[in-house]
Amino acid sequence: MDRRTFLKIFGSGVAGATTGNLLSPGRSFAKGDLSGQEFNGILVDTTRCIGCRRCEKACAEVNGLPIPDISESKNEDVLKEPRNTSDTQYTVITKYETEKGTIFVPKRCMHCNQPGCAAACLVKAMKKRPTGHVTWDSNCIGCRLCMISCPFDIPKFEYNKAMPRIQKCNLCYERFKKGELPGCVEACPTGALMSGSRRQILEEGKRRISDNPDKYVDHIYGEYEVGGTSHLYLSAVPFEQIGFRKDLGTVAYPEYSTGFLFAVPFIFVLWPLAMLGINRATKKSKEDEGHHEEHHNEKGKH
Amino acid sequence: MAGEKLNLVDVVPEKQEGPSFKRISDFIDFIKKELKPRGNIATPFNLISLPIMLLGYVLIVLRLAYGLGQPITNLNQQYPWGLWIGFDVVTGVAFAGGAYVLCFIVYILRVEKYHAIIRATVLNGFLAYLFYAGAIVLDIGRWWNIYNPMIGNDFGVNAVMFLVAWHFFLYMLAELVEFSPAIAEWLGLRRLRKILGIMTLGAVVFGITLSTLHQSGLGALMMMAKSKIHPLWYTEFIPILYFVSSIFAGLSMVIFEGSITHKVFSYQVDASHHEHYNDILVGLARICSVAMFGYFFLKVLLVVHEHAVQYINSPMGYWWLFEVIGFILVPCFLFASGAQQRNMAMIKFAAIITMVGIILNRLNYTFLAYNWYVPLSEKYWPSWIELIITASIILTEVWAFRWMVNRMPVLKAPPAWAVEKEH
Amino acid sequence: MDELFTYYDMFASKGPEYLIIIGFFIVIVAFWTFVNMSTER
Ligand code: SF4
Ligand code: SF4
């Protein structure tokens, strides 16, 4: 092995160790591109969505889920109800009646920049990939804390299976590795979905807003929400009218658990010393000790 | 029956090494003999509990075979956590907190007064972890993977749950070490008894540290449910609330459990101890009262701190007041005046109210005040199967506790050879 | 959007908190006396 290769391997090993499992705190996600990669995501322009549900069908095909019937008559029926992703649907279209008429909104995992789900997972089954994809793996133990920790209520659990999985959109991670577009983006006939690096789609979103200030509200949902998400939304009406929560704040969700987690090492150092100290301080001095033993023996006898 | 048992203990000091096991078969025979039930089997308690337990075991098998869905549990996508985690694990662990509090009082502060109940409490704590925290195997969906966080597939060091899982495991070991002298005395293993006795302080120090962290860690699990837990309950200081409440939750359990065991096993305890025991209860009641007094003010301060005062005048607000006044302030007062008048009934009553309050509090975080905006009709309520399995786990714990108390020196005095030097 | 950038006084609760603390100090005197009082013995 010549020196060059050695350095390369060694270098990547070190980089792997520092960016990999043990040493990288959740915070490094914020920097986003430790590996020189950018987060990828999808820009959803709700003004362009016509509610055809072709993304739902494409998603089901790509991920081996039950294929939905998306004929027009069926759509009308299905869209009457308020909808949510489920353990058999990674993405759903929801219909909202708003001040600007009917609006269709595709819902799915937001692929948060710093996901609560991944920070909650004790086996790193939920993982934020350096490419921005939040994926689930089968080493999961099924504790369902990711469901509790997701601000958007996205991960779904297969309650009715003996060997259940957590089900959610993974931004077509496998297809991405092959250089293909996400299934839904490929299927969308109107360009309501646009995939790209987060930087690109954010720029595109801002451009659309500034080009048509009357058409859009001046806000990209996901730019700052919960510390930023890789899935971004444009809307013609205020976001609370199309089912988005406005009370989630801009703090990345994992930050809420850092107060506790960062205190742990301090307690591990301070508590034992404090207790050993008290234990020593309450020890009876030599003269008392004889008395103490006596007393003790007596107690032991009965 | 009692004589037979004492026999075993009395024989021990005469011999060099206790019920010496020259061959493995001796040991097996001894265990076989000890495994046999003693005394009357057809007691009312047995007759009621056995069918529940058996039904529970059948249902456990069904749960493992068919998963968590209906009709086994009522869990759904909106309520991922229900009775099994909320009560069995989170509340069960809070109730087991008496062990670390008493260890602190007895081994660190050296308040000898409480020494008499330390073994029963530690045993209870250990069994609570074994069974209630063990109930997590039923709740986690992919239970065959449960060892993954232990073997590094993968170490999710960023997760509070990772910490809690490891702490459960390590704390069970620490409590086993704390209790093990009693097991060594039972088996008559003198040399081992000596070594284990020396290890006690280390186990206690380590155990208290772990307890501090995972009692509060259970609260920290809910930190990222910020948008789902009602603002009256959600605060960034949930871990501290959990830690403080585990002190009086654990001690209330000690009072409750102790008053039952002292009745049931009263033949194992002599009269002078019974008198002494009332002193212990009064002391514990005082500690509970003070801890609850502090906890009450923390609760009030945090509502102000979280700018949540405006929610008080709403249905959830009344629920909060119900919990804080009815289950913190009232028992706090009952404990104090019970201690003052040496009124044991009042103290025990206060302990029971406190325990109900802790159950409510923990369930508030896991499902009652969780997703509080969901209409009542869509809320999660435990299914009867969840209840039966929970009951059968508790009863199994009681049976295990009874078995050990009947055989090991838990309530009764340790054999003379073991007494010379404690701690 | 607008709500994200409105002024929010995060220390608004500090005043009432300190008042509660003062109340706590007053009550604790009575409480401590009560807890440590023992009637018959
Ligand atoms: S939306 Fe939920 S599931 Fe998706 S990355 Fe964010 S926290 Fe995870
Ligand atoms: S359910 Fe699975 S993926 Fe979700 S937090 Fe638990 S172990 Fe991780």
C-alpha cells in the first residue's frame, strides 16, 4: 500500500469515526454537510396540486404498499374525510376548503434537519442520513418513542402485526442512491412537487414567492419550523388553514432533551463524590464506634 | 410452619458453612425443597390471584403471537403509549423509588432507625424493576430486538431512552448486590456474604446515582412531546418533577407495602420491632410530607414559569387542580398531621392517596393529558386485556416477594453468624 | 410569517415567580413548625 492510499483510508477512517456513531452529537446535523453532501428535499407547491393522488399511487408502488384506487369518483369520496398518513400510506393528499377555494395538500414526513424521531431512537434505527433522508432500519425495538417525539406525528406503527415495523416516508432513499427521483415527484403531472438539494428548493420557493407576491403567502413552511425541514411547503393561504401547526416553534426538537442529557455526566461525577463524602462525614468517630457496634449486635439478636 | 423455617436459620450458625453443599446435587435438593410451597395453599388470596395470573399468561402469549393491535391493546397511531408503559413501567419505577431513598437514609446518612425495613424495601424495589420494568418486553413492538441497545446494534447515545434502558439494567444489578447478602445468608454462604457486605456501599452509591438519573430520565422521555402534552403539564423541568415525586411515591409505596407485609408476616417480626415500626412510619410520613410540600410549590412555580396560568380555567385546568390539590396538597397535610398525632391509619390513608396521585400524574404524561386536544371519544382507554395482563404481572411480583420473604432473612433477623459486621 | 417575529417577553413570569417564592418562605415557617410538632408521645 503506498502512502497515498494509506492516508486516504486512514483519513476516511478518522472521518468515519468522528462523524459516525459515537462522537457526533446531534447538533452536528445543523451543519448539514459534514461529508460534503447537502440535504435533499422536496418543495411542495400547494397552489399547483390538483388532488389527483398519483403521488399516493406511485409511493405505494415504490414502497410495496397496498395500491390505492385513484379513479376520479373514488378520489372524491376519499378526499371528503380528513386524512392522515398511516402504516400503509407514506403520503396522503388532504383537501381543505379555504378562503381561496379548495386546496390539496400532500402530507408526509418532513425530513427535519434535526429530527426528533432520530434523536429519540435508542438504537439509531431512525437515522438522519448525511443526504437529508430520514430512514428507518430493522434493528428497531419498537418502543414507539419516535412517534411521540415527532412534531408532525409522522411515524406510524403496524399494531396489527406480530412482527411490526415503523412505517414512514424515507424520501426514496434507495432510489436516490441509484440517482432516481422520488416516486411521488416522478409521478406528479403538475410539477407541484420538485426535488433537489435543500438550498436549491429553498431558493426556488423564494423565487416563486417574490415573482408572484399576490399568489403566495410570504412564508415557506419548513424553512425555520422545528429548526428547518428538508421538505418545504408553499401556500396561497395562511398555513394554519391547510392543517399546519403554527405553534411548533423554530427550535430543533432534539434541543429539548439536551438540557437533561447534557446534565447526566455531571451527575455521574458529582453524586458519587457527594454521597461518599456524606457517608464518611456521618461515620462515628473511634470512641463512639464501640458503642455503635454494641448497639448493633443487640439489634441483630432479636 | 414458622418453626420449620426458623429451623433452617437456626441450624446455620452451628455448621461451618451453613446448609453446606458438598455436591451439586445437595444444592439442587435444597433449591427443590425451597421451591415447594409452604403452609396452606388454598388461601383466599391464592384462590383469587391464581386464575388472574394464569389468564394473564395466556393473554401474554396471545400478545406475543398477534402483536399489539386490537383487541389486545387499544393503542393507536395517536396514542403510542398506554397503560403498559404509563403504569407498569413509568409508575412502577416511581413506586420502586423507595429503595434508593431509604438506601440514602440508611447507608449514606446512617440513620439506623430505618435499618429494619431496608431489606424488604430493596427486595421490593428489585422485584419491581424485574417485573414492571420487565413488562416493557410486552410493550415494545419488536421485543426480539430488545438487547440491541446493549450489544451496540446500535448505541443510540443521543437518546434519553438509551440512558433509561441501560440504567434499568445496571440498577437491577446494583439492587441485586444490595439485596444479595440476604440470599447468601439463605444459602449459608459465609465467605460470599462477607464480600457482598463489603460491596454494599459501592452498590448503594452507584444505585442512588443511577436512580437520580433514570427517575428523572423517565420524565425526560417526554421532552420532545412538547406540542402534544398539555401546557399545564409540559415544562422543561419535567425530569426534576419526576425525580422529586419519585421520593414520596417510593416512600408511600414503602408505607403501603410495609403495612401489609407486617400484617401478613407478623409472625416473623417480634413485638419490640412492631413498636419500633410505628416510629419508622411516622418518620417516613414526615419525609413524604416535606417532599410533597416542595413538590407542590414546584408545580405551581412551573405553571407560572411556563406562562400557562390562563389554562387553569378550562376542563384540563380543573383536572390539573384536582391532581395538585387532591393528590398533593391534601396527602401532604394528612402525612404531616398523621405524623403529628401518631395516627397510623391516617398515614396509611395518605400513602394510598399519594399513590393514586402518582398514577394519575404519570398517566397524564403518557395518555391523559397527552394529545389533549383529541376529542374524548377518540381517546385511548386501556382495554381489559391490558388491565388483566397488568394485574397478573403485579400479582406475580407479589407471589415472588412472598416466596422470598418466607425463605430469606428479609423481615426476620439474619442468622447470628451474619450479624457481626454489617456495613 | 408575522407571528414568528412578534416580541415575546420570556421573563414575564419572573416577577410572579419571586412573589410565590416569598410566599413559600412564609408558609414554610408554619409548615415546618406543624411537621415537627408532636402531641402525645
Ligand atoms: S417529520 Fe417526524 S418522522 Fe419526519 S423527520 Fe421530522 S421528526 Fe422524523
Ligand atoms: S420505535 Fe424503533 S425507530 Fe422508533 S424510536 Fe423506538 S427503536 Fe427507534
